[in-house]
Amino acid sequence: MTDRRKRFAAGRTALTLLTALGALAGTALVGAAPASGVPDPGRIAPGVVYEEFDIPVARGTAHGHLLRVDLRDPRVTLDLLYPGRVAARAPVSRLADTQGAVAGVNGDFFNITETQHPGVAATGASVGPAVAGGRTLKAAVPEGQRFGPALPPGTGTEDVLGMGVDRRARLDGMTLAGSVRTATGKLELGGLNQYALPENSVGAFTSDWGSVSRGRAVCGTDTDRGAPCSTDTHEVTIRDGRVVASADTPGSGAITSGTTVLVGREAGAQQLRKLDPGRQVQVRHRLVAATSKVAYRFAVGGYPVLDGGLPLPGLDDRTAAVRTAVGVGANGKRVLLFSLDGGPAYQGMTIAEVAATMRTLGASHAFSLDGGGSSTLVARAPGASAVTVRNHPSGGAERAVPNGIGVFVRR
């Protein structure tokens, strides 16, 4: 786990860049909108406001869509949008309507393709940790197994944006702590419902994973996502605290509640081969936050771009793309959910421009989520029974994604 204090210690060196970009974005955001030149706020629900506006960027004009969420209103909360399983995908609008959210955006980067591993299907599972309704769903893959653009220096796959049970949003990191205990010893758990396991490790898969094959978990290495799949693997099924089955290769199919499937590669596989049928096994796992002492109601993966009002050092200021980001202000009580339009009419933004824009909008901390064809912002008009997509996805239609951030309002 990266020390977050060290991670952001050099942030002040980028203040000049932020100030310049912030001034540029701020001039636009004060009075830029599709028609009138003034932001067009729209009340979605108590504590939730939608706006859209133009933003001048280095390459022209970007068009932003924003949800302002006020967590000071006790009726408003955030939670993870997801299709009920880690290895599954659905459009953000469907996720929001199914779960009853009034608004939301797409979430983490994910295992979208597997062109380098013939015969292995992409799982659709997300990169980073995920918590929904206070329950841990998954842990982070090794950094070399990540999908998405290059990370800013000092960040990693364990970074999250979440909201604690204190109803405050915050940036943090979450590490897996888990073990496999038998009468003869203990193994450290290296993964939980992940599409990629660390080399020489043992990972646990539960009913939260879904029915997708677990074979992708043993492909690639800690530093090379495209490396060949391991040939030294083993799988063990644990039910009611005992080994009930084993196999030389990872399997597929739904995992029943109360059952855990352990998948090992290399040294981990050699350890699992020692677990004979009938052997008593106890599997434990939890996510440990790097900084917060408050339990999380929800958490989603991505990477930080703004901390304490300062951009992270080394943010890309060259590559423009369609982006989704989330900002946090007012000591965690105000949340900004931001997404760009795709298509030929508008430009994308660099990550440095995103950081500057989020600060101008009022965020002291900001977090980048998946972008490109995944970028989607949805909101339900007052009185409507379903959300509508407010931005224009770059692919011309919503992309199915593994998770997102949902805004919920109790009536």
C-alpha cells in the first residue's frame, strides 16, 4: 500500500499549473452553457442538482455535465451501482433504475478485452476494490494487470473513492487482508473476486463473483497483463468449512451462497494441492482502509487527481479524452459527479484539465473514473419513473459497465 502522505507531499509543486488551468476553466464555468451562456441548474431531487456547461480547453471546447450532491441533507446518500455480480456488466441507466437511484455516473475501469490470451474471455470485472451497501465485493488486481490509461505517479489499483457510514465522502486506499487456515497452517489470501491474481498466490471467489470462468485470474503477471497464462494452477471448493472438490484448472459456473472456491497459481497452486477432500478449511477476508477509521458504506476504484485542493504531481496534460470524475468538498459533505460529452462536436479533456475544472467547481479532492465510451451521466427528471442519459456517450450509445456511483434520495 502506497503511503498516501508521501503520495501527495509533492502536490504543491504543481500549484502553478493548477492555478493557470483553473483560471481558464473558471472563466468558462461562470457563464458557459449550450444556449444562454449561463449554467442551467435543474433540481433533480432534494439535495441533488444537475447542470451542463461549456468548458474552454487547450484544443477547443468541451461540454460538461454535472450532478451536485449535498450529503448534508439526511435524505440523500450514495452507494455502488452494480448488476448484482462482480463479473457482469449493464448500462448505467439500467443499473440506476433497477436499484432506484435518482442519478449516477459510471465507475471503475474494467477487464474489457482479452486479445492477448486466445481462448480466454474478458470477465467484465472492475480493476479496484468495491464495496456496496457496506459489504465487501472484491479487492484490487495487481497494478500490472490494470486496464485504463497510465496512472499518475504514486497512485495504484487500491485507490478508492467512497462514502463512510458517517455519510462523508473521501479518497482512500483499500488493501485485502485475508487468510486460509487449516489444522496444519495458514496461507495468506492474495485476492478476492478478482479477474487477475498476483503470481504465486491463492485467491478466493464467492457467490458475488458470478458464473463467468475463473480462468482469467491465472493469466498475465504482476507487471505484464499480456503475459501467458500460468500452467501451474489448482482449484479447491470449500463448502460448510470442508474441502468438497478440487481440479487442476480454474472452473466456471455460479458459486452457491456459503461456498468459496480457492484458485491458486504457481506456489499458491502447490499449497492448494495439499488440501485433501474432507479437510477442514477456514477462509477469512476483509478490506482494510489506508487512512479512514470509519467503515465504508460504498467504495469504487479509480485514481486520485486532486488532493487538498492541489493536483497530484505528474498529471497528464497532453492526452485529451472523454472523462468521468468525482469531486469532494465541504469536508466530504458535497459531492460533484462530472462527465463529458463525446462525439465530434466537443473536445475531450486532459487529466490535468479535469483536476483544474473540479477545483474550480468547488472540489478539494477529485478522483478519475473510467472514461471514453464508458463515460455516462444519468438523472431522473422530477416526476419521471426512469432516469435519462444526460451526456452524449462517445460510442453513440451507453456502454455496459461493471459499476457506478448512484445517488439515492429517501422520500
